[in-house]
Amino acid sequence: MKYRSLCGMCPGYASNIGRTACIDDYRRHFGNRMTLAIIAPGGAFVIIFRTRGGAYPMFYDAIKNEHGMKHDPFKAMIVPRPIGWISSLAPDGIVNLAPYSFFNAVSDKPHILVFSSTGYKDNIRNIDQTGEFVFNLATFDLKDQMNTTSAMVAPDVDEFQLSGLTPAPSRMVAPPRVAESPVAMECKHLQTIELMDIDGKPSGSWAVFGQVVGIHIDDSLIAGGRVHIEKAKPIARLGYMDYAVVEDVFALPRPAVNADGSVAAE
Ligand SMILES: Cc1cc2nc3c(=O)[nH]c(=O)nc-3n(C[C@H](O)[C@H](O)[C@H](O)COP(=O)(O)O)c2cc1C
């Protein structure tokens, strides 16, 4: 018989005894608690000590990725992630369209977007070769078409045709935009960077940066001198197969700060 941690937070874990089994047992049976037990050779155990739930927040080594759950929870906690629905053109004129949730705006002077591809996919190759792409807004009404365009199809398949979407001409770049999408941003390629890990090892993921050179906005979204994006019902990625839809918006003006750093009274 020996002592073993079942929770992954106590000295048993630190000394590396039964680590993986501990996390599994702990998650399955006890929730977020520190639990010490006596383990019999056959695996049966008797609990000798348990903290109250939540006393020790879960922590795990993110490089070893020992979260002990069925699915990696990382993306479920970086939420909601906007979806870059990216159209591009191959040098031979074949159109490509696919969604990327590793996507965001990273600068507003100038307007710069980035998306990242796990693997050197068709859009990355097209953009590296032709230097242009379009970001289309994915909305709740277009969720099924957006999902269809994520199918891993051969480079000569036009995802507009595949999903029944209409290519509309762009104004300043060659790739078409999605006519049904209420917002589109025409972009010129800036940089493609292969991401490296902390050991300098190439990850096989590629980040593409583009500067926005033209923006289309459906008139129905504009009122009172501003864009009411909730009217478009944009969708965003959560973890697993889950999505969120943007329908409720609240405003939070920033606090005014005095010269001495104190927050000014309203
Ligand atoms: C909502 C959603 C988000 C996605 N995000 C990404 C992503 O961030 N990076 C990635 O490499 N693939 C992502 N995918 C998968 C790509 O869309 C898929 O691999 C697609 O076939 C790539 O197309 P391409 O090879 O024509 O460029 C996502 C799929 C969906 C449905």
C-alpha cells in the first residue's frame, strides 16, 4: 500500500507519483478538490483527506498538456473567437473560401488583420502567391454555408459553388467577396510567418497578416452614424463544436483619469 494524490494539486503530484491516473480519478470522481487516499495494489482506494471544492483551482502544465479531460480545453477558454471567413484566388483563377477562428484585428492604424492556419492550407498558398484576400463576416444566417466551406476539399474545388454562395466582385483586389455577407474587407498581403515554439521548433502553423484596403458594409447595419453589428448576428467560435452569436451589446465608457492618475468623478 502507498499514499497517492488523486487530485493533481498536492505533494503526491509534485513528486510525480501516479500523475496521470491521479488527474483522471480526481476529475471523474471528486470535482475540483484536493484528495489524499490510501491506494491498495488492485487500485481500490480509501479517502483519508479531502478539501472543500474549489479550494485549489485546477492547474496543469500546458506544454505537457496534462489537463486530464477528454478534449483539450484550451480553445474553450479563448472565447469568443471571431471567424475570419477568408476568400482568395489561386494563380489559375480558382476561388477558395474557408473559415478560420484563429483570426483577429491586430492594428487599427493601419487596419491590419491576421489569421492562422494549422498546416499550409489552400488559402495560405493562394495568398502567398497572389498577395490578396477578403475577410467576409460569418453570420448566424450563413452558418451552414460557412460550415460547408470548411470541408477539406481539393484545391480545384470552388467553395462558393460547393456551398451555394454568390461571389461578388471586389473593388480593390481580385478575390471575390461573399455577396450574402453583410460585411467584407478587401486585404493586401503583408507577411506570412511560420509560428515557432519556445524551443525554436517550427509549429507547422502559419499566420498571415493583411492590410485592409477596402470595406463593404450593408446599409441595413448603419444608423445614427454608426454600425450596429448586432443586426448582422455575427457568429463566433467557442470550444469544441460550440458557437456564440452576437445579439446583445452593452456600452461601457472608459473612466476619465486625472493628471495624478486618480479616476475622475462622473
Ligand atoms: C468555424 C471554423 C473555424 C476554423 N478555424 C480554423 C483555424 O483557425 N485554422 C485552421 O487551420 N483551420 C480552421 N478551420 C478549418 C478550416 O476551415 C479547414 O481546414 C478548411 O478546409 C481550410 O481551407 P483551405 O485549405 O481551402 O484554406 C476552421 C473551421 C471552422 C468550421
